[in-house]
Amino acid sequence: MVIVSGPQVPYPPAFPQGPPELYSPGALFSWPELQAMALDGVLVQLYQRGYLLPGTSPTPRLRARAAAILVSPAIRQRVVAGRMTAAWIYGCAAEPDRLALLVDANRRISSLRSTRGCTFHEVRLGPFDVVSLGGLLVTSPLRTSVDLALHVDSARAVPALRALLDTPELGLRLRLLIRAVEATPRVPHKKLALAKLESLQAGPAPPG
């Protein structure tokens, strides 16, 4: 047992089907209890209110589930995790301070802006731009990479793009990404996006 300010905090019990992959506030444990168990080393924090057992390898599905905790179920099917948030879900960027959520231009965004801990971006989404991971809609690896090139500053975008391209299971190729950016119609910063991709083609900068 862990003693935190007096009350006893239970450890995760044995489960007939094995322990949950991800712990989050709910009927089993409150958030203060999860925080206390993390301080004691019984759990490790994955993201915000999502916790794992020590030794559990984070996966895109688990990161998506942890992000989904912060998105109200009422809007979860109306928004898509994108940009640096999607890059983090794929294991190719640092965890975001705020979730970047994309909303298709055909949907109304005004009713979503009161959601805390998130930034919203109104975009056009094609039928192959979105995948479902861990109960959350996420931009596909290709759409994520295009968005990083077009909309994220070089200091953050280039390392994330390199990591995405270096993750074989995502199936990305630099030539495909360049063609996708070139084919994007009427968007600002296209030349800058292509310059970011050219820097990837040149390889990582030598250490200073």
C-alpha cells in the first residue's frame, strides 16, 4: 500500500484477463490515485491522464488511446488528431502540450472551441487522409507528413519528418511525400515546405 496524505491508495489488482494496457481515471481508479501510483513507481505516465504498467512499450494505438481521454466522447468522431499530435502518436515527435485537432471544413467548428487543452484547425480531409487508432481518428502517415511540411516550423517539422520517413512500418517514401506536397492545390508556404523536404534529401546536418 502507498500512503499519500493519509489515505491508502490501492495498487492495480490482478485481472482474470490480464491487466489493462492503459489506465485512466474511471470507476477503477481516480486520477489522484493514478498519480500517486505513478509517484510510487507502480505505473508510468504515458500522456496526461493515461498510465501504463512499467515495461509496457508505448505503441501508436496506446498513444492514441491516451490522447482520446482528453477528447470528449461527444466530439470524438468529429475531430481528427493531426500535425505534431499525429507525429507523436506515431512515435516520431515529442508529446504535445496541446492536442492539435483537425475539423473537416464541412463540419461546424464554432461549437468545439470551448474544449480545453486542444487547438482546432479547419481543413479539407480526403477519404484516405484519416485512420482510426485506439478509438481516435488520426491523420494517415502521409497526410501527417504533408501537414508537417506545410504548416509546422522547420525546427519541429524536419526532425519529425525524418523520424516518420525512418519508420518502415509507416510505409512513407520521400519521393511520394514530395509529389504529394507538389500536388497540393492553392496552399501557402508550398515553396517552404518543399525546401524542408529538400533538406531531408540532403541528409541530417553534421553535428556542430
